[in-house]
Amino acid sequence: MVVSTVLLVIIGVTTTCATLQNVAQGKSAYMSSNYYKWPASKAVDGNTNNNMNGDSCFHTNTAATNWWYVDLGQNYQVSLIEVFNRKDCCADRSKNIAALVGTSLNNLEQVKYWADPLWDYESVVFHPLAKTVRYVKFVQTANTYFHLCEVKVYARV
Ligand SMILES: [Ca+2]
């Protein structure tokens, strides 16, 4: 009886635990301008290679304000956003960056602001309560180029 009760508990836990999955990978991404051969899609190609010559980071032109966003295609219950900065050089350009999320591009909520340059890896955590998100956008006001190598958005699926 004890064994069967334990088994039932284990089965119950297993079936109610949804797995977190990166729902940004391969989705449509957009940015304020495109520099050379590094479009917005490079930050959702599933590759965290942080060397620009690895061709897996996006890169805008220089501007007072630059932005990048991904459209997840539908609303998800997002628990975690991971950001991978460029590391081969110029990582300090990635500063004065606001992270915004929401279900409409016209009504995004700022959930983080990095005034100082990003580390190699940064994250935004929505735990224990996930946020309903379709768009994840970063707006950089650093009067320089904007480049990131990967953005991962984890949701229960
Ligand atoms: Ca990448």
C-alpha cells in the first residue's frame, strides 16, 4: 500500500512537471538596422558562439538607439530569458539596454535595465510566476553598434 501510494505520487509529479524549452529558436527576429552579414536571426539560431566571426551574432549599424526583438509566434508562459553577449571584442558596447516583454509590440513592459556593460551571460528570471509573453525586445541607447550572440526564451511547453 505504501509502495503504491509512493508510485502514485511519483507519477503525479512526473505528469504535472512541464519541461522548459527555448521557444525563441528559429522564430522571426527583427532589428533596427543590419550591418554586414549578421542579421537579427543570428541571435535565435540556437548557437551561442560569442565570436563575431563565428557568424552567429546579430550586428546593427551604429546609432543613438538600436533595438532587436523576437516574435515567438504565440503567447507563452515564459520563465527565463538568457542573453549571450559578444566576447571576441567590443562587449562593452552592450550597455544601456532595456529588456521589454509583452503580448503586443505596442504595449511592452520593461522587466530589466542594464546600465553597465553586459557580462558574457545575463538572464531575466520570472520565477515562480511566469509571464505571458509573445515578444522579447531589447532597446539599446548607447550611441554605438548593437550586437548579441544569442537570446534564449524558456517557457513551459
Ligand atoms: Ca547565435
